[in-house]
Amino acid sequence: MDFEEYTDHLLAGEDEECLAAARTVAGDLEGLHHLYVDLIQPAQYRVGELWEAGKISVAAEHLATATNSYVASICYAPLARETTGGPRALIVCTPEEMHELGPRLLADLLECDGWDVDFYGTSMPVRDLVGAIRERKPRFVGLSAALVMHLGSVKRTITAIRDALGVETPPIIVGGNAYRGDGDLWKQVGADFYAADASAAVEMLRALKE
Ligand code: B12
């Protein structure tokens, strides 16, 4: 099933059809990457375009997002790995950011790649984020932003982390919808790395595992 057909099922509220389609592709780890990056992500982007154009309601968007969350969690569960003792990763949304699904999918794929991921979701105050980095000592910090207007918040957050931790600051990677369409924006926020999707991020971050 391509992402357009998948999106039609999402918007029709047909969660069982979505789950069945997802199960046919996500039988192994490669399939889970395919489900997340080639079905769920473009389907969510299409939902965003339709919402922006006034063609679907906020309710339809909420149902699609909740369905994709449900589908991802069911398909991820049998492939989840016991990663205690693996290198630690910290993934979080920039403070004002409410778009949680993308970084959640990234956290899942990193866990499957052997990282021990601390996923903090949304609404994390900067001071507490700095405290968590100090305490948990992640090998890297991943900061997610979906809204272009949140790039200032990303920049302030990265500055605050660097000011507080100095040379102890772990590498900082950014990603999310906010960077789409402008290859250089990530440099302007002061990050060390950027990846366009979760699969590319997993690949890139392997270099930090050794
Ligand atoms: C669902 C949704 C919501 C939900 C989110 C619920 C949730 N639990 O996540 C809710 C209802 C909260 C919401 C609210 C809003 N939204 Co909204 N939303 C979306 C929508 C349709 C889908 C988001 C999503 O799930 N994407 C799918 C995931 C898988 O993709 P992703 O986030 O890009 O993540 C992938 C990669 O980018 C990467 N990645 C993500 N994070 C990171 C981090 C790192 C470190 C790395 C390396 C990689 C990485 O990995 C993921 C997998 O490959 C998008 C459309 C879109 N284009 O994304 C609009 C969208 C992001 N929203 C938009 C807007 C305008 C809003 C609101 C301002 C609307 C309003 N007026 O209230 C608010 C703002 C809320 C806030 N303060 O953040 C706009 C943003 C426009 C812009 N360019 O700035 C979009 C693009 C819709 C549109 N087409 O206009 N939204």
C-alpha cells in the first residue's frame, strides 16, 4: 500500500486497515524504518497540507495522528530491544513545541539500533533539560522542532546548554519539519548535526556510538 492509500484509510477513520497495512511491511527492522519514514511520515505531511488548505477538520487531523501513534506502538513493540547498558541518547522537543510523534519515532528507531534512549517528549523547561543532560550524561542530545517560528527557541535552548555545560556539552543534533526546504537552517541555530528523517539520523549517529 502506498502512503496515499494509507492516508485515505487514516482519514476514513479505518484504523484496522492502517494497522493491517503496517503489519505487512513492518515484519523486521528494515520494514519498521519503511513504515515510519515512507508511510507514516508522508501520510502525516499530507494530513498537514489538507488541514492547512481547509479540506479536513482539526478532528480528522487528531484522529490520523492518534491512529499513527497507535499503529507505530503496536508495530514497534515486537522489535523493541533491551538496551540497558547501551550508549545513552537524549531526545526532546524544544520547549514550546507540541509535535511529539516525529521525535517519538526517532526514539523508537534509535532504541532498535542499540541506543538507551531517554525520550522527554514535549514541554521540557530548559533549566530541567540542562539538569537532565548533566545527570544522565547522554552521548548526544536530539532537539526536535516542527514549527519554523520555534527555531528561535531551538537556538536559545542550544545556547543555554552550551553556556551551562561548556566543554562537557555533548554533540547536539537537530531535526523536524521546521528545517524542511532549507538545507542550512540547522547551522543557524548552532547545532552540530542535522538529519532529515529518522532513518538518516540513525545512520549518522552510529559514528557517535564507538
Ligand atoms: C499532527 C500535527 C499537529 C498536532 C501534533 C500532535 C502530536 N502528538 O505530535 C497538534 C494538533 C498539536 C498540532 C499543533 C499545531 N500545529 Co501542527 N501539524 C501536525 C502535522 C499534521 C503532523 C506532524 C507529524 O506528526 N509529522 C510526522 C512526523 C513523523 O514527521 P516529523 O515531525 O517531520 O518527524 C520526522 C523527521 O522530521 C525527523 N525528526 C523529527 N524530530 C527530529 C529530531 C531530531 C534530532 C532528528 C535528527 C530528526 C527528527 O524524524 C521523524 C521521522 O522521520 C504537521 C504537518 C507536517 N508537515 O509535519 C502539522 C504542522 C507541523 N503544524 C503546523 C501548525 C501551524 C500548527 C499550529 C501552530 C496550529 C495552530 N494554529 O494551533 C499548532 C502549534 C502547536 C505547537 N505549539 O507546537 C504547521 C507548521 C508550519 C510551519 N512550517 O511552521 C504544519 C507543517 C501544518 C501545515 N502544513 O501548515 N499540529
